[in-house]
Amino acid sequence: MQFEQLIQQLTEQLTDGTFVNGTISQPRMKSDEIKRIRMKPIELRGQLHIQFELQYERVLEHENILLADVKVKLEELLNRFRQVHAEFTEEEVHIQISKKFKVMWKSKKVTSTKTVNLSHNRKKNYLLDEDKAYPFLVRLGVQTPEGKVRNQHQDKFRQINRFVEFIDDSLEHLPKDKTIRILDFGSGKSYLTFALYHYLHVEKGLDIKVTGLDLKKEVIEECQKIADDLNYENLEFLVGDINDYNEETAVDMVVTLHACDVATDMALGRAVKWGAKVILSVPCCQHELFAQIETSELDIMLQHGLIKERFSALATDSMRAELLSLVGYDAQLLEFIDMENTPKNILIRAYYTGKKPTADAREKYEAFRDLLHAKPFLERELKNLL
């Protein structure tokens, strides 16, 4: 098969209603910023699209392409990648493209017919069903006793489900042979803490012990009462500060949501020192770099207070992710919830791999840090491990 025939044939099959999902991988150039692309059909505003999920080293991006434009997108990507795997309702296709663009197309019939599931485009395919009553969501006021999500809490329900997706993605990194120890620093009203406990223990049946820590005594007391009423025996809430919590020597997962400024760094530092296999962190109010940054080359941007604030936050989170990678984590910056709901929409997700950093990675981090005249709190926290 010729390359042009491949583009035509694959386009037809991706757009004829039989496409279930697929992956494009093996970039031709090691320097390609995109490492892998996942594909699936979706429906947006009554029109069918193919969603391309672009996986970069640290970030995921989504492009939703109308069926009429899929051919152009495929041609662009398959000039850069060498492998495609696609599943259709009645067959699986594996495609390999050589250095000289010769095409090997293999297909096999599936033993049972697969279904193209577009239901999540009309009714969101949440891990927590929006038509099912969950006792913790009812108690927290997100749902009515009948299981209907209250109008004023639609955004909160979406946020909770997005968080549960991150929890679900983390399952393979958690231990299987012991009680999983989880700490949530700055748990606040604990919507997400309860969701975490429910999903891992009630839905997945895992042996876990979860502690939520916050400084607000009245909030902690209310959360503990709800946990007790729901018979969540291994979920506790304590009044305390990240700096003062010294009850653990080893933790499997650390969650920190909206811990202000360097409180996020304190929690990340603790997580690393405890050997946490999974870290999920949504930073907040990153003021540290804003006060330090002094780079004349960026004055055109930084002369504007709003731009400086946003740049400082993005640069801070980028350095946090890079520091975690330098101490053995696979760290990514991911979208948590949509921009229109809150500016605090970046989540740092880190899985411990133990991979040793390269000298080049260390040099790139140091060059970026020095360019900004930054003195990151997290770097000081981790200095004995770097």
C-alpha cells in the first residue's frame, strides 16, 4: 500500500461510523515534542468529530477535528509518526510506516463486535454516574436525596468527577499488598477527599486509610461527623498544619489542593521524603516567584502586573514538575477543570518511577531557574535528594 492510499483508506474508516478508538505512536524524530496521540470519535454540538489527544512530555492537549478535516490532520501526523493501531466495530488494524514511507497494513476480525460509544457526548460518561445517588454527595449538598445534581453544584460535580479520573489513572501505581496510606493536605470542605475515599474503598474495594488535614477546626469537625455518619471507618479528619504533621514515615499517595503559595511546596517536599508513589497537587496563589523574578529580556511581558502574575504561576508549576522529575518522578501538568470555572486549573500529577535524571535535564532546569533569578522553595526542600 502506498502512503497516499493509507491516508485515504484510514480517513474513510475513521469517519464511516465504525471507528471505536486508536493510537498513533513512534515519532520519526526523537526530538518531536509529541510522544503519542490517542484518537476517539466524539459528538460536539450535534456534529461528529475525531478527538486527537496529544501527549507531550509533561502535558496533554486535545484537538477536536470535524470529519471533513480528518484527512488533513492524519496526513500531518503520519508524516511524523510510524505506527497506528485502530479498533473498529468488527476489526482491529495495525499499521507500520517505514523510513521510506512504505506501508504495512495488517487487520484481523474481532471475536465479538465492539460498540461505538458516543453516549458520553450527550450525557457525560462520568465515573460517578450523574443519575445515581451517592450518600457522600447527598450529605455534602451536591445531590438531592433522589440523586439529582443540584443546579448550583453542576461545576462541583464536574470537578469531583475530573478528580476521580485522576484517581482512577493512578491505581496501577498504588501498592496491592498492604493498606494504602493517603494524606490530603488542606482538605477544606473535603468534597474531593470524600470522593477519593468512596471511589477507592467503596467502588474499588481497596484497603485504604485516608487522613484529611486542615487548619479550620469547625470545618474538620463537620467533615469528621459526616465520615462517622457514613461509616467511613478509615477516613479521619485532623486539625493541623503541613509543617507540624509528623505522624508518618511512609505514605503511598499525597493530595494537596489549593494549598497557598509555598504550602504546596511543603506538601510536595513531604511527599517526596515519604516516598509517595502518587502525588496529585493543585497549586494556588504562587507569589514566591512573582517577588523574585528579574529578567530584563522579559520586560515586555513582565511590565504588566496581570501577565507577570500568570507567567510567575506557570513558571513556578513548570519548575515544580521539573524538580519532581529530577528526584525520580514522572511528572505532568494537566488541566483540572475548565478555565471559565476557575483560574486554578492546573494539576501536577507525579508517579514515582525511580528514573535517574540526565545531566541535560538538570542543566536545562538550572538554566531556566537562573534566567528568572529564582530561588524555589521546593528546591531547598529537596536539596539532599537532588
